[in-house]
Amino acid sequence: MPPNLPTDQGQQTLFPRRNVILFAVALATVGAGYAVLSLGSGSAEAASVLLVVGYCVLLPFALIA
């Protein structure tokens, strides 16, 4: 390999691995919230908790931390 090409070890990403994992967990939580909301039948409380946690706690934490 020519010496001026970057290797896998020298590449930097925009967000560290921990933030990407937190972002994925936030998206999964929001998705679960909408899935529970679509079920209806009295599960609005659980859906709202999942959506608030996903949008207001996990997503900002994934972007800031």
C-alpha cells in the first residue's frame, strides 16, 4: 500500500463509538415508543415514557456526550 493513503487506525470519525451506540439506542427507543403507540388499547402511558426518554434524554446525550 502506498504510504500516503490513510489506514483504518489513522481515520477519525465525527462521533466516537460510544455516541454512535447511544444514538442507535435512542432511535430504537423512539421506534419502540411509536410501535407501542400504534398498538393503542391503553398503552399511551408506556409509549409517552419511551418517546420522552428517547427524544429528551438519550438523543441529546448521544449528541453532547
